[in-house]
Amino acid sequence: MLCAPIDHWLAPAPDPRKVAWLGERGYAHRGLHDGGIPENSRAAVIQAMAAGWGVEIDVRRSSDGQPIVFHDDTLDRLTAETGLVARRSAAQLGMIGLAGTSQTIPTLRLILAEIAGRVPVLIEIKSDRDARIPAICLAVRRVLEGYIGRHAVMSFDPRVARWYAKHSPHTVRGLIVSEAEDRSAWARLRRRLALWHARPDFLACDVRDLPSGFASTQRRRGLPIVTWTVRTSEQHERAAIHADAEIFEGPELIECPSRDEMGRRKNGPCDIGRA
């Protein structure tokens, strides 16, 4: 109870009109990928759009400061190369094959050009707790300038949302939260401090935590809850009750969420032109 007025003061809820689109459909985690289509690839994004889903992608900086779409900080897991992503230029990364396929590591600009506003996109900014937060945030903002599709940025690092709150307040910004690994009193305090520092428009919460007192409190006061990563029918059922949107793997588990005439969440087919 004591935190409630501080929440309203330090992390005010967004204008509902700014964030209403977040709950219109589900988001394919790193695109729709499988054995033949690598995660965070152009093909994975195309496949997600073809099915009518929104897309969640990961972004980090290349050595020449370009936002590239890749999850890990090293190349080892997804490519035949090794070493840090941040030590390669965007052009060099664009020549590296993904998971033994013809797909290569794309830039954020290329992926946004492919999406072209047809579906919403959630962009997770990977900071790796780097001190150069303004550099990656500014690089992403520059790519987003003039982009007309619905989009949001989010990060585990509260400094990212804080930067957008100050330098690009019109950009929808989220704080990613997980309670699964630490539920101690100190961890609860850290999450609150992160919320106050970030000033997010929404929270992206670990589905393993739901229902969560922290998430429920923020949702009641107007912060939408996006939950990740939904992989089972049981998680989907929990997410449908305790969240506004899902980041998922395994599209057969869920139908695309949409809204009925009263604005209530319901399940139904997607119309990719709606975004």
C-alpha cells in the first residue's frame, strides 16, 4: 500500500490510447521459427506475418553502431562463427549464415522494411549492462524515425525505458521483469526501484510468475502486461487471465487475441491488415 502513491508519482500509467494496441494480438517470439527457419531471421518474421501474428525480436549493436537483430551476445550458438557480435560490423554480420541456412543476420532496418507496418513489433533492446546505453537507444530511435507501424521497445535494463521516457516519450516503452529466479525481499525492492527508474508504459512479465502481485498491482493502475514466453496450454490459460498479450512459441497453442464490441479480450482469427 505504501508503494502505491510512489508508483503513481515516479512511474505514472500511460495514456490508454497510447498502449491499447498492445493487446490486439499475440507476438511470435523471435518470429515463427522451427528447424528450417532460424529465430530472428527475415524468414521467421515473414512466416509470423503470414499467420497474422505480431513479432517480437531482439536487437543489439554491431561494432559500427548499427542495430542488428540477434539474441545472443556471441555468434557461437546460431552460426558457424565464434566470438562477440559487437566485434563485427553490420556488413560482416550480414554475410554470416544462421543455423546452417541461407538466412543471414539482418539489421533492424531490414526487418522493419519487411514488416512495413503490417503487424505490430516488439523490439527487445539487449544492453548486456553496457555503460553505452545512449548509443544503442539512439541507434534504434534513428531507425524508427519515420516508421509508421505500431512498435514498442523494451528491455530488462531499466535504463533503456528511462532513456526513451526522456528522449523519445512518444515511443511505447516497456520494462521486462522476471521474479522466477529470486523472490526475496531484496529482489522485490530491486524490481520496484527498476520500475520507478524506468517509467515504463507497460511491463513484460515472465509467464512463470503469473499470477503475480506485483504485475497485478501495476495492471490495475493502467500498465498493460505482456507475458513471455508462453510454450504450453497451461501457460496460455494463465496468460489469458492475468495478461493483456502473449509472446509465444508454438502457435498451435493459441489463437490470435482480438477484441469484441465491448473492448474485452477474445480469441479469433487475425487480420494482418488491422495493424
